[in-house]
Amino acid sequence: MLRFVPAVALAFGLASLAQAMPAGDARLLRFPDICGDAITFVQAGDIYIVAASGGTALRLTSHAGQELYPKFSPDCRSIAFSAEYDGTRQVYVIPAGGGEPRQLTWYNDIGAQPVRGGTDYRVLDWTPDGSNILVRANRVAADDRGGRPYLVPVGGGMETPLAVPETGGGMLSPDGRTYVYTPIDREFRSWKRYRGGRAQDVWTYDLIANTSKRLTDNPATDNQPTWVGDTIYFTSDRNYTLNLFALSPEGGEPRQVTHFTDFDVLWPSAGKDAIVFENGGAIWRFDPKTEQAAIVPIRVTGDFPQTLPTWKNVVGQVESFDLGSDGDTALFAARGELFRLRIEDKDLRNLSHTPDAREIGASLSADAKTAVYLSDASGEYEIYLQPMDGGEPKRLTRDG
């Protein structure tokens, strides 16, 4: 067995795994915000801007790090966001038409967090006069993941905390006197239909009177509150899929205003007269007057070097393997592809070539002529047979 490991290491290093982005409307769009006739959003860690009606987006940032959480200023001329330009995540502001970003915060971030913990320095909103940016920063002494809201001066200077002791997502009221928020932060945890002690509820905090008020009290998740006019909108999975609900700032019974069933409404963000959110990887726009939501057709263009075919050494990512009874055939599943190796002549072949699917659980038939494996090419893992000399795979199961 040891005699063919070097050949495997060499040949597996030639595994091509990526293809260019297909044409058509873009997906995997995140963290949208809207102001007037423009929408900003994130794709692949870069910030873009596009017309609110859709079209081809303009890329505003291109750093190798992750630029996240873009929020328009009240006059729509600037965008605040957080980025990793100097190694730590900080808050920046950039002209909405593009230009050089300007750093606003200098306090070290909390560092790398588990995926479910999100990131430090999450931009939430601007004050109505445009003089400060509201951010959530991880500075709760007893909890690395605990965040508190801070006002960051756009003109420079030290940020100041709001009286709210801890926050998840939130937004200021149109007059800037009240903060709507969730005390618990759980936006990056992908628990579905969670009912438990970490279920979020929506609160308001009167920044003048220093008093708080609980608006929702439901076993389900109520989170990501926004504010348009005299109505608070938030997402809830009380009907098992996160949808947008409307609620009076005084409380009362929430009213469901979107009715998605396939995908959750994620990261809603409000302008003066519209809300944008993520659903199924696309950006949708919700009109509070008509209570209608429509997908925004967005195209993202660029060189996308991260999507070009790339040579990868995947010998350290072998998930499963099998040896044939003939002593000359080996089958490997690595990085979601199937590889056949003929040991004698060190000939290796990629049997699957499926960059959009993942093959695992590779096994050989007794005569070493057929591979048996699992693939999610259909959207669910199914059992397949694959001739070891090539040819089309045969799907055996259809029940996921």
C-alpha cells in the first residue's frame, strides 16, 4: 500500500475543482440595505451598489478580507461598513459612488469567532442627522460574544455606548429617540425552528427616558427588527419559516406581511419607505404601503479569480477509499470528487467531475469494475454506481 501513496499525492494535486460563474442573476447576496433608488449588498466578501430596480452592480471594495454590513447614510451619499484592511475588523465609511475608505474605529476587535458567533463590529444604522454610525461591538466584559451598541462619530473621535447593556440586531427610530433591538444575539446560529432559552424577542429602549419595553413574548424566534415610519418590522419563525411581521411601537399582536415557505427572510434592512432582505440567496424589496415583496434582479460582473479552475493537492482531504481485489485498482473520494488510481502504471482519473456536487462514501465492487458511492447531485444524497473505466453514473435510489 505504501508504494502508491506518493503517486496519489502527486496526482491528487492536479484536481481541478472550480468553474467560472454562470451567467444570469447573481445569488449568495447578503446584508442588503436600501436608500432612495440604490441598494448596497455583499457578495463573496465585497460590497456592491446597484439601482433599487436591479441591474448590473458596481463593486465598491475588493480587499482579500471580508467587507460586511454596509449601511447607507441618511443622505444616501456614504456607506458605512466593517472590514479587515489592517488585520483586525474595524468600521469604515466610503463614498456611495466609490472611492477610498476612511477608518473610524481603532479599538482592537475580539478576534476570530466560531461561525455561529458572527463577527465583531457589526454596523447597524446611522443616526438620523448622519453624524454618528450605530455599531454593535463585542465589549461585554464577561462574554466574548456579547455585544453592546455604540455610536461612532463620522467626523472622528471616540465612540460612546448607548445605555443598552447588550444587543443583537437593532435600529434607531426615525427621530433617533428610541432603539428597537433584541437583547439576545443569535443571528449567525443556524438553528431552525428553535424554541428555548436563547429564543429572541423584540424590545425598545427609550434613549431619553432610559426605559425599556418588551414588545414580543413568543416561544419562537423574533429578531432583526427594523423601523419604517410608525411601524416596526421584524422577522419571526412562529409559523416555522422566518417571515416579516409588522408591529406597533406600542406593542400588540404582530401581523405577518410576507409568506415565504421555502427559504427564510434574512437580514432585513429598512430605508425611509422600503425594506430589503435576503431570501434564497437573492435580494428582495418589500413595499410597506402595498405590503408586496419582489425579487430585485441583480447581475454581478468581474474577473472573480476565486472561481477560476485551480489545482489543489487534496491528498489530505481523502474522505474514503477502497482497494480492488485485483491489487491494482484503488478508489478514492476526496474533496467531493471520485478518483480511480491504477497502481501499476500510476494512472489516475477523476471519475466524477462534479464541481457542483459532492461524492462521498466510495466503495468498489468485488470485481473492481464498478464504484459505489453517495452523491448529492440531485439535491439529496443518493446511491450511485459508476463504471471504473468511465461512462455515465447510474442512480439507484430516489428517496433521499
